[in-house]
Amino acid sequence: MNNFEKDQDFLDLLSAWHENKNLTPARRKSLLARLMNDPGLRQELAREIEMAGLTRAAQAGEHRWLELEEILQSGIPQNSSGFENSIMEKLKSSSQKSSKKVFSFPQLSWIGLAASFIFIFSHFSNQQQDKQGVAEIIRLEGKKNSGNIKRILAKGEEFSFEQGLVEMAFRESGVHLVGTGPLQMTLVGNDRVFLKKGEIKLVVPPQGIGFVVDTMERKFVDLGTSFVVQANTQGSKVLVLDGEIAVGARNSRPSQLMRKGSMADFDRGSKMKLRSGIPSGVPEISVPPRVLRPASLTGNILGFPKDPSKLDRNKDFNHGISRQLLPLVQTGFEREDCLQNLISGRPIPFNGIAGTYNRFPEAASLRTYDSNLGWLAWYKGKIKAPQPGRYRFWGYADNHLLVAVNGKPVFEGSRYDSAFRNELNIFRNNHPSFPCLNARAGFARGEWFEAEESTVRVDLLFGESSQNHTSGILLIEREGEAYEKTYWGQPKWPLFLTEFPEEKQVAELDALRIHMEENIQGSFSISRDALWQVSSGS
């Protein structure tokens, strides 16, 4: 494959494609002549369009491609010498109706097929924009360009302003973008933007992993992070604030990873200047050896023994501990005979569920379990709501999270491969746009339940399918109560707690909250007024 990184004709063609602008007659003529006579250039340009997600490879089933396909396959033999001419003749009348074209040619009949594709895609992308939009402007401050700026931005739309600040949120992925002017960028799709000029900061939640920022020099692919991209006539820059990204070249060379703290400059000659980065991660929540109090909600860590003689390896290994505890859940937490083949750690108090846990079982004295088969913490007791009303849980876990009230499951926030999620048929409503720490878990909510003056019995299961590392969060909402919201619109529901955290844990939770607010636009609160009271001796 030819290397077109330094080819100015190729760069100008790519710029014209992304920016939806006409070229001067002289420059247009020279570029068309080059396209017609250079198959390698046509091939590379088509590949770049495909990378942008604007060809059939990325848009199969989309109406505008199906319409294009119908035109291209309208009975004209592909070996006909007039094939390209016939296609363009069919488009002449309709193409004049489009106000935004990559090219505006007085004579279209001699354009090569790759250039025809560019023209056709440009036409139909403007005619078939997503009416719902791909992003919504949350805030716009400063000096705008002439004309009105729409609040809802459609696929393929160019956004620009002279100076100030703009905040926008992408609807499907939950990606949060902050841009500073002067700014020129094109919303290529739900998960891609082309930045020509300006600076943008992106906060990408796990469900938005794979979001792409294109510049003239490079493409930057998110791998779960927050990063800043700058672009101008001299080149582009990227700074990784958290997590990591993949930096792709405009040729066949493999992508390069950049991690937290890394910064790189890219000039128009495709040279890269990279600074080393530092590791990052979600703050870990410790499991301190707290003293059990009479009013503590207590639990035990459960796991399979390491002794293989006590296991049906085929059954247990395939389904793990969530499968083992299904009878317990199905019988309203009354049937405990499914626990006979499990071992248990020492009793531990419930400290809430938030953040990551790297050594949870060992901290709870579960030291002889088979880590390949997973573990579960089972907390139980009678609790009383901070005030009467209707409540529901929000959250997720990688892998298992389930809450039951008076024996009935009211919340399941497990990962896709948990037996709790696949076999119990518990009400669950997913909210993929809400930020979460693990993409495969997904942010979920449960059904409402009543909590009056009397106590209710609660059973809570939280754990991992294999090994030690896990993560999750469990929040609770009271119906009718107003909560502060993040920019993205997630209410800062309080952590579900039965005791106010000790000083060390408060500091850890504060670090987690700050991490979520700064990096994924998620949050939560810790409130004494939201504590659930444990019945003495429960």
C-alpha cells in the first residue's frame, strides 16, 4: 500500500471530505485529474472513508447506504464502459439540491468511481441525517459565528464557533465533550468526531469505549479514559488525563498505546513526539477489620474449597458461585442447603459497595477458597428506612449484585454472564448512558418497594465469578426526593449504607467520588440522613 501521509493532494481531498467544503476550480480540476489517473490514491481515500465509518462496512443497513446501493446496482452492467458515467447521470438532478457537497463539479461524467462514492455519500449523508441527533449541547458560552447554533446536533453536522466554551453530551455512548474556541469539528457519527481546529476534552464512560477523534494527522481511539485533543494548521496534540487511548496512523502501521499522563505532538510531516506516562486506575476501597457492633448489618464471604474431591468440577466450574446460590434466592433466602459445600470467612460488617476491591476475600479471612470459582458476600438483617416511603436501588457490579427485601429480589445489577441475571428473571431497567466503572456490567435500576415505619428484612449478595478483583456500586433513591445532578444528568443518589463510614473509608469514598466526577461524569453522595437503621440483634 502506498503511503499518502505526506501527500498534499490526499490531505486536501480528505480535508474536503470531512469539512463538506467546495474547492477552487483550479484545485478541483487538478485533484480530479489525479483521482482519475491514480488507482492507489482512490484506494487509500476509500479506505479513509471506511475508517470514518461512512461506507458499507460500518453503515450496513442504514437507509442512505441502501439507497446508494440501489442506484449503483440499478441494472447497469459493471463491465460497461459507461458505468461510472451512467451513475453520475442518475445523480445530476438530485445532487444540485444539496447545499453541502464535498465537490461541486461543472462536469461530473469523468469522475473516477472512488470520487463518485465520495460525492454520493456526501449527498445522502446530508439528506438522511438522524432526526434525533447524536449529541446535545448542554452549555454554550462566548462569541458565536453568524447564524443560529442548534441545540441538537445531527450525524454529519459541522459545529463551529469563534471563542468561548461548549459542553455537549453524546446520547448513545454518554460521552461528555467540552470544547474551547476557536473550534471547528464535524460530528461524524455517534462515536466519532473530526477535529479541524480547536481543543476538546472528552470524558468517556465505559459504555463509550471505542470513541474516535480524527485529526488530519492521527486518529485517537478511546479505551476507557479522559483525554484532550488539540488541532491547528501546524498539527495536533493529545494529552491522556486518565486511562489509555490507541493512536492510529494513516497507514498500515499498528496503533500505539498512550496511558495516563502521556502527551504527544504530531506535525504535518507525521512526526510524533511522545512523553512517557504514569499508570492509573479506579481508587480501591479497602475492607478494614472493623469491630462488629450490635447494630451492624453483618455478612460472610462464601467460596468453594480448594479440595477438588468436594466439587463436581464440570458443574461448578461452568456456573460458578452465582449458580450455586440460585436455590437460596429462589426460596426467599430460606433454603440454605446449597451452602453445604461452601466455606465461609469470618463475619464482617457491611460497609457499602463502591469502587474496586482487589483483595476482598483475603481481607475477610476467606483464604482457602478456589479463586477460579469465585466468591460471594451475603449480608442479611432487619433494617428500617430513614423515613417512610417508596425506594429503589441503582448500581451495578462486576460480576454479581442482588438485593432482596422481605425475601423478594428487588434489584439485580450483575454483569451479563451472571446466573442471577440470566436465570432469575428479576425486573431490571438498564441505563447505558449513566456512567459506570465497568462497561460490561451496565448501570441498572430495580423496582420500587415500600418501606414504612416497621423494619424490613434485607438480603444482599455481592461478589466475583473468579479471582479477587471486582468492582461495583450500590445506590438508593427515595421517591419524590430531589437530588443534585451531574452535568450528564445522573442524580447523585446516596450510597446504600447502614452505618456512617469511619474516617479512613470516608477519605477513600471521597477519592472515588472525585475520580468519577472528573473522569466519567458519574457521582454519588454520602449522607447521614440517608442511613438505614439496623434493628438491634438482627
